[in-house]
Amino acid sequence: MTLLELEKLANELNIPVIGVAPWPLPVEASLHLDTPYPCPFTNGTIDERLQGSTTMLAPQSAIVCLFPYYVPWEGNTNVARYCWGDDYHIVVRQYLERLVAVLRERYPNDSFEIHCDTSPLADRYMAYLAGLGFYGWNQTFINPTWGSYTVIGTIMTTLSLEPSAPLSESCLQCGACLRACPGKALQGNHLDYRTCKSYLTQCKGELSEEEEQIIEKTPLIFGCDVCQEVCPHNRNVPMTPIPEFQRVMPYIEAVELEGMTNKEFKAKYGHKAWAWRGKKVLLRNADIVRKERYERK
Ligand code: SF4
Ligand code: SF4
């Protein structure tokens, strides 16, 4: 199957961006994953991230897809954009399952295995190898059309496919993300997760005063979009074509969460990516942001 045929198939299933990364990954791959500040939320060691699939014997290629989630919005928001629609773990899997069903029909002797942020697979590096975009100084993965507002889904397969060529572009290196970051977490080519608001809003337990001060700098109570909002690559990004990401809920009412049991919370919001840490963490963050606003008045 050629890349053009694969693209046609994916587009028919409303998957707008697809490419092929080589497998196994090239030896220099570990250089791209090594960082002085490995985030505790990243699954697996570097070796595990490079080996990726543990259940499939001898994969030959990795099919990598991007799922854009940008939706224009003028109103209030207090959660990161990637969480506005339905949980991307569920949505991406559903789309990839439809693609795998077609591929299985055509290639019944081959195996296919879906990954979407649920395994140690080095998916961003694979998306780069598959020619789907480039890295920004803000440490996001940027696609020339959809900006950094995308999530990645991958299919490991025994099917031998011609790998795509990586893009030669880089980000504009304007430095806007470094200047705007509320935690000054972006340092040269690294992200120090310890002062990244996105990380801190997902940490359990008590936070230090310094950590609270970072959270209170912007209204979000889950995640942080600042380094993406200021990035010129995210100007004029089209709205996502994916209906599950168009149904948005950009604002969480903390008052509503306060009155809910954990069971009620899970039943009502279990399909949202921001629900994974539970309501206690969200309420703590809402309190920090609210306190700051109250004291400023
Ligand atoms: S997500 Fe927020 S805190 Fe983290 S690096 Fe980007 S701007 Fe800084
Ligand atoms: S804001 Fe500027 S420096 Fe940061 S990723 Fe975007 S283009 Fe690169």
C-alpha cells in the first residue's frame, strides 16, 4: 500500500493527517527523548519508549495519525483545549479501530496494534519521523496546518510500508512561548516539568507556595495552554473536522463539582480527559485560582 492510498483511506474515515514512521526506530532516536527533566507522567524508560510494542512480534512499520482538536471560542475557559471535547483516548481509539478494520480486511495475515497515549511508545518522535510536523521551542509537536492543537494515535503493524520523509521545517524560534510561560519552565530546548503549570494542576496532594503561585497566574484549573496560545504557528488554525472534539465544554463549574459524590462525578464526566485525576485535585486548583482573584480585588 502506498502513502497516497493510506491517506485516501484515512481521509475517508475523517482522519486528516497520516504518515508512516520506520520500525525499528533509528539508533539516534534516544537522543531525541533524553531530557534532564523526565516528567513523571511520561510512561516508561527511554528503552521502553523506543521498543514501544511489547505484545507484537516483529512490527515492520508504524502508522502515525494526528487528530486536530482546535475549536474557536470567545467565552470563558478554565481547562486546557485538549480536554474541551470528548476524551481523546477514547475518540482516537475509535477512529483507529475503524482504520484497522479496513486494513485487516485487506491484509488478513498482518497484525495491527493501536496506541494512544496509553503505552510508553515515543509517539511524538514517531510523528516527526512520519513527516507530520516539527518540534517547537515550547516542546509541543507542530503540524504546518493544524498547529500544535493535535493528539497523536499510532498503529504498530507487521505490514511493511514505505516510511514518509521528516519535514525539514522548524518552529519560528520567536521566543514568545519562553517569555509568556507562567512557570518559566521552558529552558532552551527543555521543559522543566517541576514548574510547568500543566504538570502542577495534575499533581495530587498539597502544593508548595511557589507552586500555587504558578497555578494562580492564569485562570485554568486543569492544564495550561499559554505556550500554545502565543505561538504564531497556532494562528489561523482551522476548526477540527472531528465531531467528538467539536462538542466542547471549555469551563468546569467548581460549585457543581463540590456537590457531587465521586460516583456522580465519574458517571457525568468520566468521558472527559480532565476527569482522570478526580474532582479533589480540580477543586484544589479552583480554590487556588479563586483565592488569587479574591485577594487581588
Ligand atoms: S504548559 Fe504552561 S507552564 Fe507549561 S511550559 Fe507551557 S506555558 Fe509553561
Ligand atoms: S512561540 Fe515562537 S519559539 Fe515558541 S514554539 Fe512557537 S514559534 Fe517556536
